[in-house]
Amino acid sequence: MTSTERKFTSVEICAGAGGQAVGLHNAGFRHLALIEIDKDACTTLNTNVARKRQEWGDCKVIEADLREFDATVLHLKPGELDLLAGGVPCPPFSAAGKQLGRDDERDLFPTMLELIDLLEPKAVMIENVRGLLEPEHKFREYREEILQRLELMGYRKCYWKVLEAKNYGVPQLRPRAILVAMKAEYANHFVWSEPEKRPLKTVAKVLEDSMRARYGAIEDPRADEAFKKWFKNASKDVAPTLVGGSKKHGGADLGPTRAKKAWKELGVCGLGVANEPHEMKDMERDLFADAGPKLTVSQAALIQGFPADWEFTGRKTAAYRQVGNAFPPPVAQAVGAQIIAALEAALTATEAKSEDVLFSKPEPSNVAGAETADCFGDLEGAHIR
């Protein structure tokens, strides 16, 4: 589908390396702008949008701090935008970020609400960590305050829901809290649909080709046996949650101690990230560690559900962080498709109503000289000037 064939528009904040953007694009949205503060992530977005210009059209990548962002550069009138989406920073609500909530300077919910108030999009989609909803009591007051603000702005059916990525074809345990809110005229058409029942995608199923290619690219008598051992272990289950980390910490790895243990059971070494095959410098480190091979950045992206042709720019650690912090595209696509279905249904209902009015014939009045007030129904207490 080309850009011009896409009926519904979107703007995304905190776009990162494009996980949510890819998913919403696949659902059918035409992105007008992707806003992100990280320079490396913006380069990734620009690289891919430029390569896919026919599909992505004139989508703008804007490098900006959302708290200083001037929305007038979007040139949008209030109510013109179909969807405002974004994954506001997770640390204020994650265990690793100490769950400071509204007291965390990284909390961008207030900024997001200001942008919603300014743009008045037909639909809103916000993604965050499950910690925002669990334990249920910790941020209850804050969640309710956000919903109340949205309702005051005319949004209805404001839902919080936890979606598990593995149920959407992503080979990973990655529960995310999703908020969807829609303007009143669209809200009744929105329905959360359960994910399609299907077998889980294991790590082996998703990485088989790429891992076979990595071992096949070297001349080592251990390669064939090492691949078979990895494949057997990786066929057991989906992956633990990929962790992107932050710039305050050291090099990239696949998460805390518990996650590394889970990766080891899947035949993967979580103590770092491997170089891509054409850049491999240390075969022992990348392919023959005691726990198994390390993942490359491109393999981590497949674990997140990115398409194989999505490129990540920057040095290895920066690129891996972009991947690890992403929202899995298949989950974003599923929610985006439900939002589009609601917008389509509302549009169809409006068109049908207009046709009924256009072609219907007024019934003749049974009372000659009926009072003018009867045309307006019961006007008791009304003030007409």
C-alpha cells in the first residue's frame, strides 16, 4: 500500500527506533511525523523512512525534546489528526527505574496530555511497561487522573490493558500496558479483540535461518554440532524480555541475572551482544561461548518482531539499546488495526446516516398549522434568542 492510499494519519512521540511506527504503518496508518530525542534512533528512523519513501511518503522525523517541542511545526488543525501515539518513558514506572511515577523527572504523561489537548486527535494510543498497572494499587490514583483528564477533553472508552507480546507472534515474553482513548463519536465502535489462537513462535523458529548462516559462514569443525545444540535448546520456548538499558550503564547485554539464566537455557549467551557476521572479530566470543552463541543486533531485532530489512544505525551498543527498548511491531499493529476498524466503522455509520437524510421523504404533518415549537420537540426550560 503506497502512502497516498492510506486514509488515516498518525503522529508518534518518543518513537525510538520505530517499533510502534512499523506496527502502525503495517496496520494502515500514514505517519505524518515521528518525534524522538535520541540522535542515533533518529538516524535509524531517517535511514529506513528514506529507503521506504514510496510506502512512508513525506513522513518527517523530528529530533526534539518533547517538553520543548513546538507542535505548530506539524501544521495540523485541532481534530484533523486521526491518531496520536507514543511510548512515553518507562523508567518512572519500572522496577529498574525505582517506580517514582509522577515524581520522576522523566515522566512525560503530562506533556503527552498537553499535546492531546492541543491537537485533539480522534484516537490516542499510549504504551508503557506493565509496572504502570501492576501492582494495581501503586499508581491507581495517577492512572485515574490521566483518564479523567482525557474524559474532560471529550474522550470516551479510555482503556488500560496489558498485552503479552508472545500472544501476537513475537518470540518473547514482553507484557506491555496499553492505553487507548477515542473521541466520543468513535468510541462505541472500538473493541479490544483477543489475539488469534496460534502456536507460540520459539526462538529457534525465528532465528534458525540467521543462526545457520552465522555458523555456515565460518570454517570450523565445531560449527555444525554447535548449531544443532543451539537449535535443540532454542526450540524449547520463547525468549525472556529483551532489556535495552540506558546510556548511564555499560555495554549491551541481554538483561539481568535472571534473564541471562533463561537465555542460557535456550542455548544463548547473554553476556554481551555479538558482531554481525561480516564484522566478526572474535569467533570464540561470538559463537562458541560455554552458554552458546551470543545474539547479533539484527537477531535481537527479530526477537522483537521487527522485519528483517529494518536497519539499525550507530555503534553496536547504541543500536542494541534501540532494539531492546522498542515496542514489538506486531503488537502495535494489532492495536492499530482495531483503532482503524473503529474509525472506519464510525465513518461508514456517518455516511449511511447522511444518505438516509438525503433520500428520506418528510412525513406530512397530521395537524394543520402545527405549533412551530413542535418542530423542536419539548422546549420547556430552553432559552431561544
